[in-house]
Amino acid sequence: MSKKKSASNGIVYSTDPNYSYQEEPRQEEPTLPPADQRLRVKLDTKQRAGKTVTVVEGFTGMDADLEKLGKELKTKCGTGGSVKDGSSSYRAITAIRCSNG
């Protein structure tokens, strides 16, 4: 099961009949140029049944640009992957081969 934060910020029930949850507006940061990005690449096996994946973290910018980066990495490395919670996960062996080649 995933542990996603709910939109209600933990509020399950309210006895106040006039209560309505006000969601905070989310502001996206502008995407930094590639030279200014501080991306971290690490191998991870947590919660993946012992399988090793390469995780790319630290992207600063808009969600659309992160999706574009994830798609480009998958195409260049010839591997699967996904963008979740602001980081990109890819299969380890192919991503390592791609970065060394």
C-alpha cells in the first residue's frame, strides 16, 4: 500500500456542519537551468522486494519538466521507470550501463 497524504490533511470527520476543508494552493517553482540542478543518483532496494533500482532525486522545477526528464531518461537508457513524489526511479543495471556508456 502506498502512504500518500490525503488532500484533507488528516481530517476524517468534523461535527461542525458549516466546516469545509480549504486546500492550500500549491505553487510550483520555476525550473532551474540544467547547470544549476543538483541531482542525486543512488541505488535503492527499499520496498521493492530486494530488487535494485536507480533513483534520481533533487529535481527543482515544474512537474511537466520532471515528466519530460523522466521520459527522456527512459528513452536514452532503454529502460522502464516512473516519476513519483518528485523523484525518478529506473531499473539499476540498464541505468548504470547508460551512465557509463
